[in-house]
Amino acid sequence: MRHLLSPLDFSVDELDRLMDLAGDIEARPDKYKEACKGKKLATLFYEPSTRTRLSFEAAMLNLGGSVLGFSSADSSSAAKGESVSDTIRVISCYADICAMRHPKEGAPMVAAMKSGIPVINAGDGGHQHPTQTLTDLLTIRSLKGHLGNMTVGLCGDLKFGRTVHSLIEALVRYPGIRFVLISPEELRVPSYIRENVLDAGRVPYEEVRDLETAMPSLDILYMTRVQKERFFSEDEYIRMKDCYILDRVKLKTAKPDMHILHPLPRVNEISVEVDDDPRAAYFPQAQYGVYIRMALILTLLNITV
Amino acid sequence: MLNIGGLKDGIVLDHIQAGKSMDIYKYLKLDKLDCQVAIIKNARSNKMGRKDILKIEGGLDVVDLDVLGYIDCNITVNIIKDEKIVEKKVVRLPKKLTNIIKCKNPRCITSIEQELPHIFFLADEENQVYRCAYCEEKHK
């Protein structure tokens, strides 16, 4: 049985097939509207996440399936002290596939070890969030037509942002990728990403502080939020949070075919005036998130249409 | 020079870094076995100056030799049969460690689910880096 715990669980070929399927779903949604009829998705969310949970639910409903689950640990048997292993054994009797979000890192892996149904990691602490990475890859591929030979700018919190780490690890598998890592000194990518992924793979990259200087070279600009919950001190958070705010003025030097991505939710790092710019891709990105989750559910359930 | 001929069948762990024999005794869980164990501390060694030696009575299945590679790669494992060394084993860093070291990451699932085995994988052999199988945090 196949699970999705890390974005690297799928080979490049498998990812290509998954994205081809997502593309077909986008082009011909009617073809898939009853593909999962009679199947049930369990959404096991031990911490709140409106966007990811609803995206999974929308994906399953679009496929004609049903959804059950819980949206916080308080409303689950975890509040009574039940282990993840026990919960997944029980859920395996109720559903055909599950998406799990858990504040503790590795919880979906524990579930996968005991599960009778495919487990999708819907985010485990600061560790992995593979369906966000798949969403990012599909968005870039759909908008650019390919995934290699481009300069990708990653901006903001590159230290704590798990989506950034996963995206780097996924993109380095494609040829001709160059990164511009835009962040303050304190929020640079961790050394293990720099050394084990970028340096080890001889991937060209530069680390800069200034977004405007980097802007003209970028094909993709991936903005991130400085997350309050990752900081130990309020003062430090306040000092960092407004480091990079993308507005129309900063976009003036950007390529006309550059695309702006953001895993959302945003706070103030992208000014709302940018929303109407044709290069703003963060809302379409949420739609691609539904397509790729539909493709993922079909793939893990071995359903062909 | 110390003589290992006193052991009829068993294992002699030689070239243990001086002072480390009790750690190995603990890691190998020898206190839980009822076989004879001799601990020799600070034995003179041409190669190391001083070294520790452990003599364990019994077959190879008695102890988990893979763990030794994690503790000290320089240990020599001598297999004794009928009072003779029949094999010298070189220990290597094990690919996987189960319940030998514990994950210290407070965000790891093992921090709240006590019954889970602590599993680590060898991520970087050259630098002897082990990462937790669940959260991938490096063991320090």
C-alpha cells in the first residue's frame, strides 16, 4: 500500500504522471465526478487548518466520494489519550483513505506503519507538508509549462518555512534550476538545506537580503509569511515580520511573465494591490491544490478513469 | 599481555576505548543476561596505550553486535570457539538503531507516545550522523 509522507516519496516520473492526471482533471472535471463514488476520505486534523482540510474535502467531494473526520484534537479520541496507532487502526475500518495533520513531527508516519488504508501527510509540525509541495510544483508547471530551466526566488522566512525547504528539495531534481534566496540574515535557509541539498547537488544559488535587486532575474517569486508561532520572543517576531512587503513599486522591475506564489495565508507580506496583477498566482495556486489532491487520492486508491 | 584462553565459547570485545567498557555493558544489556561476563579495565595495549576488554560467555545471538559500531567503530570482535579465536569481526556503523538512542526533539511524536520504538537511520556515514525515523532530527 502506498502512502504520501514526504514530497520525495514520489519519483520525478511518478510526479509527472500525477501532474498529468491533475491537468486532465482540470481540463475535464466531469470525467472524474463519480470516480470515487462509494469511497470515503477521513480527515484526521489534530490541529486546526481550514485551508488544507477544506482542500482535501473539496477534492474528495469533486470525485463523488464522501468525507468524515475531525478538525481538532479536542473533538477526537486523542483528548482521551488514544494513540495515533490505535486511532488509525479504527479509522481504517471506517474509511478508504485518510489525510492527517498533526502538531507532532512523524505522526503520519506512525499512522502509516499501522494503517490499513493509504495515509496522506497533511502537515506534521514543522517537518513536512507534501501536498503543499505538490501544489507548488503543479502551479509552476501549469503556468510555465515546465519545471526546469528557471530562476526561482524564495523570499521571507526561509529558516522556519517548511514549504520552502520541501520545495527546494523537490525542485533540485529538475535540470537548470537556479535559486535566489532572499531573507534577512536571521531567517536564512538552514545549513542542512544549503549543504546537503544545494551544495551537494551543485545547484546554483545566491543568498541576498534585497528583494528589489533580485527581482529582474526571477521567473518565479515564492513569498512566505514570517510565522509568529516559530519565534520564542515577541520582539524578535515584530522586528522580522515586515522585512519584505511585496507591492506594485517593487514589481516594476519584474519580468512580465514572472509568477508570484504564496502558500497562504498571507498577513501583510503581499500588498492587496498586487492581487489584481496578472502575475499574482497565489489564488489560482489554491485551485491547483484541489486538482493535485484529487489526482493524489485517485492514485493512492489505484482508481483509473 | 592478557590471555583470552579462559573463555571456551563466546565473544571477546577487544580494543575498547579505556573507560568505555561499562557503557558497552549497558548498551548491550549484559546486565539482563545470566551468562558470565568479565570486564577488564585499563589493560595495557601497544596500539592504544590503555584499553578495556569485555569477555562474554555464549553464542553470537546473545548480544546485538550492530550496536557496537555505533558506540565505537574501532572495537574488535573476536569469536571464540573451543577456546580459540575462530573469527575476527570488523564492526561497522549500523544502518538502523532501534531503542539505543532517544529522540530529543520536543516536537517529535515520540515525545508524547511513550510506547513507540526510538528508531534512527544512518543519514551520513562519513560524519556519523543519525536521524530520527519519525521527525528526521539529527541526533546530537
